[in-house]
Amino acid sequence: MKKYVSLLFFAFLLNGCDDGDLTVETIDFKDVTATSCDPTTNTLIYKLKPQEAIILQMPAGKLATQPDTLTYTLDNSNYRFFYRTYDGVITKSNICDAIPPATPNINQEWYAIGGEMEIITSPIYKTPPPSDGHTEIEGYNHNITFNGITFSKPGPTQVEDNFVFGDFKTTVTPVVVAFTDEVAKYCDVQKKVYNNNLSNSLVIENLDKDLIKDEDTPIGQPRKSLINISSGSPAVISNNVYYRTYNNNLPEPVRDYYCTNTTPTSPTVKETWIGVTGKENVSGIIEVTTTHTLQVYKHKIILRNASMKQGNSTFKLATEFVLGTVTTIKP
């Protein structure tokens, strides 16, 4: 971060003095892809043309990691914006290197001394979407606009009501919920159903008591309920769905981790996604189909048209997501 600040200050000292006929209307980078010097911090984001550059500098961690609209003040200190022209062809090294190449030289520079920066963040979903109906967030698009921006430049300052920096994209690892084993587990006392891999799980907590019964369901007529269904007075919310990832592997036997009244503190939870409240005959539907042989009952659990939410981010499970099959034995 410090090397970028020093670099930009050095460039400021090289600022030219000939404004010519350049106006903000002629600064056009709309077809240029934005890039970051360091994609882990995104403290210096830029767009390059052969002999021009626009550069945005800001502290680390100021881009949203979920859909949101954030506003920052351009103060030429923590939040800085530059437009430069050069006397030759430039590369990333001219922007990002601690000691930039000796050539080409900066022959003109504008920098913002006031205004607001608005960053609108939206998810980028995998395209084309997977055939089973689930969605994957592959990254986020950050649309950056400057409002009421004041440029210091050779000659008088210039104020623009609106200046569009454009889009900058960040990538994330998609969350894909899938289990290697379709054998789900049931905690009859705690009313939980879950399936898991080594370091992730999907759990239905406070399970509707009418979903798991040692009674066969008619063909084509599964028992149904909804995610986060409310019932009773005072209201009780049942069927709370959680997808969690963990910082370490789950312990064995996993039943000892889930089928307790107080969840152990280890392993620690890395990430939690929450089931979106269901709508009757539309979404977030829980279906249970029960069959039996002798005294052994099999309960196949499906989440239909279900979505998971974390903050403002949402992704869909497979249209017909099989949580797994629970086995119970009738006394």
C-alpha cells in the first residue's frame, strides 16, 4: 500500500502544465477492462489505453463482498483518482511497480480533490447455468461512478456532475452444495436432519414433527412443509435450513456433533448460508417420501426450488435437491 502512495505522489510531482483541448468528455475508457495491481487487496485499480490511464486508489477491503451500494468521499488521501496521459505506450509496470520504468513520461495529470464515489456491487452468476437448476456465484461486479467530482489540472479546476469509471470484477470460489453420500441422518430428540461431507454440511433444524413418520406415503404424494414455516401461538419457526462450511474436518462420529442439545465449538464455522423462507407451491418446499420393508422405514428428503442466503447474496440449490434418505426402525 505504501509503495502505491509513494508512486502516485511521485507522479503528481511530474504533472505537466499544458491543458490543450482536453476535456472530461474526451476521457473515454468505457470499452477498457479494469484491472488491479494486487487482486488480494484491490487498493489500486486502473484502466489503460496505449498512452492514457485512469487510476483509483483506496484502502484495502473497501469493495463489498455481497450485493450492496457503498459511497466514499474523494479526499486525495485515502480515496484518490487520477487521469494521466503519457508521451509513449504504457504497461502495467508504469502503474504498479514501486519504481516505474524511466519512460514513457507523464505529460499531463488530472487528480480528484473532491466528490463522491459510488460503488454498486452485484453478483456474477455462472453462465450458462447448470442444467439441474442450481446457481453459482463466481464473483462480483463493482460498478464505479464519481458524482460531483472536482479535478485539479493544469489551469482552472473542473467540476463534473457525473464521471463513470465503469465496472471492476472480483472473483470468489462458488458455493456448490453436493454430497458424496445420499444417506442422511436424523436426530430424533433434537429434531434435526443433516447430510455432510468432511468439512461442510446442510442441516434442517427444528424439523416439522409431521415430516418424519413411520408410515408409508401414497405414491406421488409426499409429506410437505416449507422452509422457515411459522405455526402455533406464540409462533414457532420450524424447518430452519443451514449450509455451513468449517475450518477443519468434522469429528467422527458426526452424530455426536449434531445430535446434541449444545453444538460443540470445534470445528469452528467458516461460513453459514441460511435457507430462504418458503412459499407454498412455489419455493422452499420440503418433501418427504416414506417407504418401508418390515420394520425399517426409508424417508427420502427433497428440497424443491430452495435458495440459500448470506447477507444480500443468494444462490439456488438444484431444483430438486436430494438431501438424502433417513432410516428409522419402527418399534
